[in-house]
Amino acid sequence: MDVKRVKDYLYWLYYQYQLVTCSYVLEPWEQSMFHTITVTVVAMVVYTAYVFVPIHVRLALEFFSQIFGAQPEGAV
């Protein structure tokens, strides 16, 4: 892998992020606040999805298996 290509690609992604969020028009202290809040919100969403989505998927599978007539695990 070429380090320069990776660096240019990451810079391009950051530039796209700035264009989409219009954060390039903010002052430096406003940019740091905006980026901090954005990273915090994204981290909370990822954590919540990591913790709660598997539980809900398991409960949904149990619910639909009961509806469609599968035997419960302990009923043999």
C-alpha cells in the first residue's frame, strides 16, 4: 500500500465530510465543538446498537418462532 495514496484518500474523506456538514465555514473553535459533538453522538449510537440490537433480534426470533409453531426449547 502506498502511504501517500492512503493519506490523500483520508484527506479526501475528511474534505467530503466538511462539505456535507458545511463545517468548513465555521471558525476553528466552532469546528472543534462541532466535531466533538458529532463524534460523541456517533459513539453513543454505535454503543447502543452494539448493546441493544442483539437482544431485540433474539427476542424477535423467539417471538416469530412461537408464532410459526416451533417448539419451545424445554418442551420435549
